[in-house]
Amino acid sequence: MGEKNIDTQIISTKVLILVAGGWISFMNQGRGLQAALAKVGVDAQMILVGVNPLDISHPPDLSGYGDYVVVIVGSWQDYNRLIVPALQAGCKVLPWLVSDDKVDSEIVEKLNQFPWFLTTSEYCRSIFIRHGVQPDKVRVLYEAIDEDIWQPSTSQQMDEFLDYLSIDEGNQIAMPISFNLRKAKSDNIPILLTIGGDATSKGAIEIISALHKLDSAIPWIWIVKTLPYEYSFRTSADEYSNLDDLSGRVKYIVGEFSSKFLVQLMNLCDIYIAASRGEGFGLPLAEAQMCGKMVITHDSTSTREIIVTGKTGLLAESSVSMSDDGKEIVRANIDSLATQLDYALRDVQLRNSLSGQARDIAVGRFGKQVIAEKLMEYIKEYTK
């Protein structure tokens, strides 16, 4: 995509990105936006605020930012620790917030006092509206993905990465194939990948149930990447207890790694799969497409928006119900998920077709230039 010229007034706009600390997802969202704005010549500053969303005892010092447009990156729960200090400093505040299953009525009332604010998906927008935000008060801006970072690997990069991940010295016949990913790649065994703080929230139990329904003769390996948190370990143990005879085909990678590692891990896979039970945007799904990988997900939460069905990925059906306290309960339909997996694992031409066009489509939807230009159009309208 060719770069467009942004008018001088927009480039000279001072932008501060105020990010809710404590969550990697918000840090990634803020960094992606900062890189996107740099792409169009806007030198945005970024401040990370605290760790605990309930802690407002140490508000950020914004005394020197009164002439800035402050883009708030966080959740509606961060209203008091991020939005209030920015308003008190006299800044022009443009919130860019995710919702979870419920939004407090007090915050809804405050958000309705803004001309409008941004959220990360139509799914989040629907939740804000369901809890009382006026429809014309909330607009959608997808997250920006740095296509210069999230891109296909070279053969040399992948060869070096396989050196780190594969156990192939000596006689490894008795070991599961997941121990030797180099051999798996050379044997053209499809590799599935799921990335999350934990995997259960990304639909791991549903994926396991779907994998059990497949013909056991269909080859595959599933890599599950999680963070080393207590909750992740507990849920991973539950997932592993459901694997049974599939355990030798599943490889858990647990840890905190650089984006360079994660980019290579994404490039290692043939199919990125996530059937998230709740998702405000679905960043790894967009990153996978940037790396030229097809995606399998389901038709609830924001994940259905992140792929283009039949062009960059496949959608399984799902069910959505409401709990007594008004929260959504989302689960992928197991049979439908198994059907989509079966299609993709059996049909290499389908995988190649969807993966082959994924990057160009993703750059056109989530690339730095696209998101930065849209944000600056919003800011121009917001600051009239």
C-alpha cells in the first residue's frame, strides 16, 4: 500500500498514548499505535501507568500535557486512574477502551458524556451498547500490527529457530514427534499453534475435544504457548488431563519471550487456531495473518471480525448464552470446530491458498498506515 501525505496540521498534532500497565495486551496495543503514528510522521509519546487498575493513589503527572490529545489505552475499569487525571490536566481525551462482559452503570454514564470514544472491535462496541452506552458514542478502531515485525521468516531464520526447538540428536525414535519439530516440518506434518496468557480462555478445551473427533490417521502437531502464571499452570493441567492419547502430539511452551521469538514461533505453524471464550480484539489472529498464516476461529467474540472467512481463515459455529449476572458464556461448537480442522488438515491446497493471501489482506486491514490514518482522521474530527 502506498503511503499517503498527511496534512501539516495533523502531523503537528501532539499525541500522548496513556497505557494501562499490568497487562501485556494493552502494552502491545499502545506500542502498535505508537509505531503506526510514526509511520505517518506523528511522533507520539507513550506513558505506562501503574499495575493495579484499582490503584488511583499515584496518578500520572500530566501537568505538561495540556495541549496534547491523550489517547487512553485500557479497559473501562481504568477510567479513574487514566481518564480522570487526563481530564483534570486539561487534555483533550480520546479513550480507546476494551470492554469485558459487563460495564458498570456509573462508568457508562461518564462515557456517555464524551462526544464519542473508541473501542477495538464491533464485539466490544456491542457490549458497551448492551450496557447502556449510546450507539453514537462509541466507534471502532482496530489495533495496529507492525507489519515490519510480524512478517514471514526467511528459510535461514526458520532453520536457526528449529535448531533451538528440536531434539534430534541421536536416536529419538521413542520420543513424541513434537520433540523434533525439524523432522515434523520435513515430513510436512501440519503444525497448529495457539498463543495466550493461558490456553483455556483461548478455547483449548474445545480444541482438544475437536481434535479427539478427527481421524487418528490425520497427522498434526499442536503447539500451545502460555505465560508462567499460576492460573495458566492450573488450567494447563486440566487441559493436559483431557488429552489422553493425543498428549504425544501436543507441545506446551511456557515462558515470557521476546517478539522475535514469537514471530518465529508464528512462522513455524501452518494453522493458527483460537476459539476464544472472550476477546476484545484477537491480536495473535491478526499477527498470524501478517506472517502469512491461515486462522481457524469461531463466529463469536471479536475473533470473527479479525479473519475474512474463506480468504484468510475458517469459522466454526459457536453458542452464546447469558449467565444470571448478565455475563456472556461463549463456547465453540465442537462438531463444527472439528469439521473446520478436518478441512484444513486434509487439504494442503486450502492451507496454501488461505495463508498465501492472508498477509496482504491483513496489512490492508491492520497495517500501520491504515490504522494511523484512521486515528488521525478521528482526532481531526474530535478536536474541531
